[in-house]
Amino acid sequence: MATLMQLQVDIQRKIFLSFEESGQVVALENVRFAADAGEFLCILGPSGCGKTTLLNIITGLDPHFEGAVSLEASIDTGTCGQDAHDSKKKHSRENELRIGFVFQNPRLLPWRTVEENLRLVLSTEQIQSGIIDELLASAELEAFRNTYPSQLSIGMQRRVSLIRAFSIQPDLLVMDEPFVSLDKRMEDKLHQVLLDYWQTRNPSVLFVTHQINEALKLASRLLVFSSRPGTIILDIPVELSYPDRNTPEVFRAFVTKFSEENPGIRQIH
Amino acid sequence: MVFRGSSFGVSLLSFVSLLAIWYLVALWVDSRIFPPPLTVLKVLLESIAQGELQFHIGQTLMRVVTSFVLAMTVGIGIGIVLGISKSLDRFFDSWLTLFLNIPALVTIILCYVWLGLFETAAILAVAINKIPNVIITIREGARALERDYFEMAHSFRLSRTVVLRQIILPQLSPYLMATTRSGLALIWKIVLVVELLGRSNGVGFQLHLFFQLFDIASIFAYTLAFVLVIQVLEYGLLQPIERRISRWRR
């Protein structure tokens, strides 16, 4: 099968300057993986293992690291800068994938209504295509299009943030624990919205979580990180069909079996 | 209280008693150096009938608006840059302190000396006086800008214009309103001095003239008219704008 490599990550080291621990903290070390188009990658790791840092590096928000990240639509590597100065080369934006980012906090502009927040990230053609109506309907938010985010519940704000990422029709969806601190019912619902979207549009997904259940529910492939300095200790496909994941007994049995076979993931939590 | 629940009643009473005190004081002192309300009103109406008052207030307002726009544009730009960049801020901080403490009169005199007694010099002098205040306020706001929204903008690849208009300016809006308010108050006072020193029209020029003629009634009339205009700006323009931009707050 000849799929195009979409995402290649090769981070040798990511260092933070720390004042408390007098000196440098190595946040990430030797993080190497590639993702094919349409994969649903869950990044599972304990708190503080550099998951958010990893996403910031991949999306280009944080250019200061040793290594290279390629987001090109075709394979084009060989730019392996050793320091932060050639970060421009490391992150060329031409021909780059469209990234939809769902942050841990919804990060909606509070001074713009729901609809205006969506319009903000869209081009005129995209707005005219009617995608806003479509997405608002899919997230059951039509009645709130003229509402300001502060008047919405946190669950609804998360939904807006989710469809904002969907709206740009991303090649890569990047999600940083987007569903923490939601009640179970809302969490299940949003999982379903996400999976539906993924199955119809088939973007690549990078989903960060520290919950093994959530990871196994969503991912087609799992990357497990060690605690600091974060590095990949397990890279494994999740081989359970999506319909089966919705059957509670089957899913529970799978989680138990998976944890037994992969003791590495037990340290998480 | 008779006026409980009627704020209009209280305002009216307050206004009427101010007029009464004015009238009584005018009765008590020589009315030439402290004219009573009716005399002032007469002068005011005469001046309006001649078209003089409107002309001079118009000239002054034009200078106020021009120098205000100039000071705000420059001040906001520099303020944002200094608020975001720590190193530039450190470098220019002493410059800012210097300019903040130059008396308005010095700037005005120097501008007239260097540029001549022209409109440009007048406008520039006023703007230079206001710019450091704008910078200080906007810098404070820019320091408090939320990093999260910039990251969001970056990952969704929003253009610089969109970031400025949709992300930076809304966050700065309370600071913008503050600096607009204090700006108007400061600027119109400086404009009068500028007119007094080197222009041949405007409220400042007129006041200077009345001073030489010892025409206190006209000074009162112009002052009242001008205060009224500024109040109209406040209630008719600034407050509606403020309500509009803070709609989203709960």
C-alpha cells in the first residue's frame, strides 16, 4: 500500500530553561515517529511528560528544539538542523498540511459570537460553502450562533472549539486533552462526534490524553510516552473494530487484556 | 427625600443651585469681572448669531481631532511594540520617562521655533504631548495580552491584520477607552494653549483676545460652549462606543 507519508517527527532533544530546578530540563528526548494519512494517533503519557510540548513543536508554535519535523504533503526531508536558528527551514509552510488545533482550553475569542469565532478561521469561499451551518447543526449549536462564549457551558464551548477545528477541513487534527473535565455523557457524545468526523473525512489525528480508556476508545494507533524526559516507549496499533468499542463488555475486556499485554502503560496515571 | 427614585430631579436641582450660586456671587462682586448667567447667555447667543463661536470652536475641534488621531495612532503602535518586546521596552523606557516629563509649554515653544507658526507645528506639539501617555497605557494593556489567542491565531494561520483587529485590539479596548478619555481631556486643554501662543483663530486665540480686552463675559460664554461640546462628545460618541465594544462581557 503506497500511502503518502504525511507527518514525520524526529526530535532529538527539547530543552527548557528552568529556574526552580536550576538549569535545564530535558522535556523530550529521541522522539521519532511517522504518521500515515488518515491515522488516528493517540499520544498517551503521564502528566508532565511533554505531550503538549510535542504538539507545540509539531504545529510550529514552538520552533526551539533539536531535530526536524516535516509536515509536507510529499516526502521531503534532509533538513536536520542542529539548533533553533534554522527553525524556519525545519518548518517550511509551503505545501504544508492544514492543521486544525483543538486546545485543552477552548480558546474561543470571548468578544466574538460563536458564528464569528468560526468565520474568523475561514476563507470567504469556505464561508459561502455553507459549512458553518452544517457544522453548527452537527454539533447541535444552531440556536447559539449569536451567543458569546462566556454565556455557554464549558461543554458547549468545547464543541465550538471542536467544530472550529473541523471547519477548516484539516489534513491533520491536533487535539490536546480536549475533553478533560467533562461529564461522562458529554464525553461520550463528543467522542462520537469526533469519530464520525474522522470516519467521513479521514484526516490524520494526533490526540493527546492521559487516560488509557479514552486512548483505546479512539485511536487506531497508540504512542505511549515515558515520564520526563518524554520518549516513546510503546508504538502499537489498536486492533479492535470501532463498532466493538461501543459494546461495553467487549471494550472492557479489551482494555484489560491490552493492559496485561503491555505492562508499560500501567505506569500512567 | 422628595427626589428619591428621580435622578433627573436631583440633577436638575443640582444644576439650578449652581446657577443660583453663580447669580448670587455675581450680584455680590463687581459684575464686570464676574458677569451673571443672563449676561453670559446674551453674549453667547450674540456670538452664535454672528457665527463667530461656531467658527472658532470648529477650528479648535479640528485641531483636537487631528492631533488626537495622530497621537493615538503613533502611541498605540509604539505601545503595542513595547508591551510585547521586553528588550525594546527596556531600551526605550528612559526615553519615555524623559518625554513624559517635558512640560507641554516647552514642546509647544520648540515646535513653533523649529517649524514656524504653522498648523503643522501646532498639531505636532499637541500630539507629542499626548503620545507618551498613550504609550504608557497601551503598553500596560499589551503586556497583559493573552498568549493563548496568539497560539490559536498562529495554528489557524490568521493574517496579521486579522490578529491585530480581532485579537489584539479587542483585548486592548479597555485601555483604549481609558486613554481616549484622558486623551480628550488633556488634548483640548493643550490645544487652547497652542492657539493662544501661535494661531490666529480657535477658542484659545479668542480667550487670549478677551483677556486683553478684559471681556470676562465672553470668556465665560466660550468656556461654557466648549465644555458643552466636550460633554456631547462624551455622551454622544464615547459612551455608545464603549457600550458596543463591551457587549460581550457578562
